[in-house]
Amino acid sequence: MSRSTNLLSALLVMTYSGAAFAQPAQQMKDMPSPHDRGPIVNLSVTETVDSAPDMATINTGVQTRAMTAKDAMAQNAAQIDKLIAALTKAGIERKDLQTSGINLNPQYDYSNRPNNEPPKFIGYEASNQLTVTVRKIAKAGELIDIMVGAGATNINGPSFGIADTGPLETQARTKAIKSAGERATFYAQAAGYKSARLIGISEAGQSGRPIIVTAARMAAAPMDVATKVEPGQLSTSITLSFRYMLER
């Protein structure tokens, strides 16, 4: 290989090496030094959006007693069928009826036991519990009356909810971001800085779960007076964490 060829190769290597180091050097030049960085402000912001519920759940069921377990369960099956038929006739779809518990237990009388005699067996008690999802809030009171008329022996609820909290969560996030920006700007200006730059954001755990603001009221009334149900409002909440850097 000639001397001129070796010289050309050396020049090419030097040129390539210079180009390789130019970009990192430029990046380091553009990065702010630790002395130019302002303090960090951490904020946790919770925002809430209130709205009317659009669904409710009511727990109901029947209890029956008989001297044998078989008779207690047979009577209970007939009663729960009657209750389900009444609910479906009232417009509740089968998908919104869910069995939440079936129980069968012996029953004893512990009273009047002279000389510490054992309790007296008085039969078996069977129960079948249903969870009913109500899609039309305005019918909740009417459905409760229908349950009682169909032989329900226990009713609990209603418990209100929101079928899709997604849009409400989006509203809450928007409010949280705006609120955080206003607070960060306040801290920056109060501390003698020009502005606050957002450098991090995260969402805490599970959010958007409905929280009861106004509790439901189910008025006890004779069967010739309709049961009143007040759904009130629910709150959907979001908690966001922010990191801001204060800048001059």
C-alpha cells in the first residue's frame, strides 16, 4: 500500500471520529446544567364530578319453614319462582336477576328449657336471595312494592350506581390537570420564579368509583301507598399526581 493511500485512510478515520463525537457534544451543550434547574414541586390533586345515578341494585328474597328439609326447599322454590315471575313481568330482564345465596338450616327453640333440657327442634328454614339490577331508576319504588306483593320476605337497598363512569372520569381528569397547573403557577410566582413546567404525571390506584353523596331514602308505607325512593347524586373521583419544575 502506498504512502498516499495510508494518509487518505487516516484522514477518513479522523473525519468519522470527529462526526461521531460532534452530536453528543452538541446534546450536552443543549442540556441545562444542574445550576440552571429549578426546584421540583410535587402535587396530588383529587377532583370530583357529581351526576345522577342511572342504575340501582336491590337485594331481595324469600324464607320458608317446614318440618322437613325437603318441604322447606320445595316451598321456597315455589315462592322464589313466583317472585321472579313478578319481576320479569314488571320488565326486569333475566340477565339482571342473579341468585346471591341459597341457605337451608335447622331451627331450634331455646326458650322454656327447664332443667337444662336441650333446645326443641322446630323445623328447617330455607332461604333464596336475589340481586336485582334496576336499569330504570324511576321504577325502583314500584319494583319494591311488586317484590313485597309477590311474597318477598326481605328487601335490602337500593344501592345506586353509574353504568359507565368513563366520561365522568375524563371530566374529573380535565379538572385535575387545570387545577394542578393553576397551583403550580401560584407556587412558582410566589417563590420568585417565572413559570412551572410539567415534567411528570401519574394516576393513583383505582379511581372513578361512585361514592354516595345523597343517600337513598326508602319510605316505609302501607301497601296502598307507593314506596318512595330518592336516588340523590353520586360522585366520581380521580386522583392525579404531578411533578413540576420551577423555571426562571
